Amino acid sequence: MSDSTPRTNSPVAPSAAVTGMVDHVLALAATWIRWDGEPVHVDGRTYTPHKAIRRVADHMIDHLAEMEARLAGERPRPDDWHASAVTTAADLAPFTAHDLDEARSRLLRLARVWAVRLDALTDDQLDHSPGDGWSFRQLAHHVQESVYYADAVGDLS
């Protein structure tokens, strides 16, 4: 995933960037119930369906918490995630239709929270966001890059 500053001149609305990313992830995840149990190795890291869903959700939670803290005038909690450097035993579990249903519920709800929050902000708030860090418009486009984790696993149909 890119650590460079996200683009701010994208014609895609910030909320659509996040919801579109989740739609893409879930479309790929629908093919993962066919996963053969062999982790995928990309860019020196190991990926599985569960790990991809975990990383997308964690990334969305992390930056949503950052945005809410900054809007409240607080300092965001430091990022202590192990991120994709760690593959847990749970990441290696089979990915079932029930896991897909749970992922769908989790990610669609998170995407909706993002969309409601971003759509409530003015263009000025999106582009000149309080606190230190990227603007909220940039933050949304950065979260969109979470698609990387799902793309690493790919389409398994």
C-alpha cells in the first residue's frame, strides 16, 4: 500500500471513494469461499482472505477514529497496529459463506459511517481539516487504497 500523499484532485467524492472501495473488496471476497488455503505472497507479505478483510476493516477504523478525534479537537490515538506484517492463526482459517456474510455486514456498516461523516462535512472542512495530518478528503482517498489488501488475494473464481 502506498504511503505517499493521496491525490486531492480526484473527481470521485470522498464518500464514494470509500464506499466504492468496499464494494470492490466485497466483490472479490465473494470469490474467496473457493480459497484453497494457500496464502498469497505479495510485496514480501503474506495475504489470506481473512487477513485482507481484517486489514481493510482495521484501516477504516484507524482513520475513522483519527478523523473523529481531530474533529473533536483531540489528538488521535497513535497507530499501534501490526498491520500486514503479522499473519495470525485466524487469518489462516478457511473463508466460508458465513465469513463472507460477516465481512459484508462489517464493511458495509463501516462504509456507511464513513459516508455519513464525510457527506456531512463542507468542502472547506474536507480540504482544510483540523489537527495535524492529511485533509479529510486526502484521508478518504488514502482509505480507498485499502483495496490493495483484497487485490493481493485477488479474484479466486
